[in-house]
Amino acid sequence: MDLVTAVFWFFSAWAIGSALLCITRRNAIASAMWLVSAMFALAGLFVLLQAQFIAAIQVIVYAGAVMVLFLFVIMLLNLGETPRGWQRWYFWVGGVGVAVLLATQLVVLRGYSPQRLADEVSEMPSPDPALVFPEGRAELAAGESQGVVGVVARPLFEAYLVPFEITSVLLLVAIIGAVVLAKRRL
């Protein structure tokens, strides 16, 4: 096992362990902190994939800004521990069922390669994946000419501008709702 594979397994175990601790903690602040830990592990995985910009955004936006927002709302609402009523067995059965379904899907998708996908999509006998999916080459060329930031920013501010703005308005509404709920308790 080479060093990159060992580091990958380290970050993977860290992310999975943090995610499990995030969903099993009763204290909302402890759960949020474990989510921050999972975000840092995911940023490490992005660095291994040579996606340094996405890793930086992961740390700055998600582990930084969004988690500060979560902690602000948690402290504003003065959430304590989760009541025992939420710890019912059927919630756990449902969660395990969804996990098994997702794991099965990952096992099925493991057998896919670009060649197999091109064979299923195209009518040609044994087609070249680069000819069936020319967008992949276009993305690589755009990445080389514009840089990683340009490749991420162009679709975000051209094709997905409205959903991007709707998300920001939704976060603003969530903050206002948290303040209104906290104001009622006072």
C-alpha cells in the first residue's frame, strides 16, 4: 500500500467516524462539532483528488460559515439534549434500511467504467468513450485554459445563478425564523 492510499483510508475513516458520531450524539452542539470534523476530512479527500479549490471552499464555506450559522441557531434556540422520544427503534431500522440501500447501490455502480457506460448509451459497436461523451474533453480543456476557479465559477454564475441566489435567500429566511422563534421564548 502506497502513501496516497494510506492517507485516503485515513481521511475516509475519519469522515465516516465523524459522520456517525454526528448523527448519534444527543447534544446538538457536539453533533455540530462532529459535522465540522467530517467537513475537514472531506476537504482532505478533495486535496487527494487534486481539487484544492474545492477543498478550500469546503473549509471556508461549510466548515466555517455554515457551521457558525448552525451553532448560532443552536445557541439562539437554546437546544439541550434530544429527548428520549426520538431514540425509538423504528428510526434506527429506517436509517439502517437506507444505509443498506445506498451500500447496495455503491456495489452495483462499482462495476461501471467509462467504456461500459459508453457501450450502454451508444448504438455503435464498442464505441470510444471520448466520442460518446465529448463534454469530458471540453471540461478538461476549459480547466487547462481558465483554471479550476473559472471552471467552477462560470456555470455557477451563468447557468445556476438563480438557484444560487435562492439558496442565499433561503439561508436568510432561516436566520430570521430562528430569531423569531427565539424571541417568542423570551
